[in-house]
Amino acid sequence: MRGSGTLMLSWVLIICLSLVGVQSQYYSETLPYRPRPVKVTNLHFFMHEFTGITAVQVAQVNITSNDNNSSVPFASLVAVNDPLRTGPEPDSELIGNVQGIALLAGMNASSTQYIDFGFNTGKFNGSSLSVFSRGEPGLAIVGGRGRFMMATGVAQFNPILINATNVIIEFNVTVIHY
């Protein structure tokens, strides 16, 4: 008899707890949807990377061959914190930085990247654009914060300079945001 009394008490507790959840005020009233106007912003800037300083390899798979003939072998993970500038010159105005990670995931030296373009001057101070994409000429913008809330778009890039210690990449970015 003792087992059935415990079972009955368990059922009573479950029913009482479910009623409390249904009668609570956790959910608010539904409000009508009022969409904000869509904005399209075009940005143009340059990323300046200094190998071993602003881009550092943090992990690498233990393989002996480098079939892709790249300076960074397949399955390498690189952390970046590169300055964003208004021009390709090293002394051009600093407007922000790009932070994130890149994984060399293709045998042709291509990479998959999660990076965040953060702006700390001008109209977009405190705003950022999030990119999660393959390292193809057009990177997918998947989000943002600040003035770029709910951003989508594309970041087209063009390598200007690539050598053993420096990389300068020009970005033309089209952002759709609210």
C-alpha cells in the first residue's frame, strides 16, 4: 500500500506544478508587428595583418605532410586581432579592428572563418559586423550589434599585399540592417 500512496502523491504534485506554470504571468501580451525601415550601408576599409603579431597560429594537427604547399598547414587554427584602417598605408586612420578565428579547412589553403569587424570611431562607434563564412572572395555577414543590429550582407575582399610578414586586404562591404 505504501507504494501506491507515494505514486498518488507524485501525480498530485505534478498536476499542481503544471497548473502553476499555466496560470503564471510569464508570457506577455502579443504586440502588433511594426517593422523598422531597412537600411543599406556600404563600407570601404582595409585590414592590416602582421603574421605572428596580430595573427597567431594557436593549434595545428599533428601531420607530417604539407600537401597544400601553404605556409600554414591544413587543419591549423589561427586567432586574429587585426587593425582596420581607412587606407592601405600603415599610418592611415585607425577605425577599428577585426577579431576572430580562422581554420584552414581546405586542401587549397582556403579557410573557414568566424570574425567580427568592430568599429570604434565615427558614426559606427561601438557597432560591429559578424562574419561566419568560407574564405572566398565574398564573406557572409550573419549578424551585428549597435547600428548594425540584425545585419546581413556580404563583405567582398581583395588582397592588396601578401608577403611573409604582412597582409593588407581591401574590403567593400554591403550591409542590410535595421
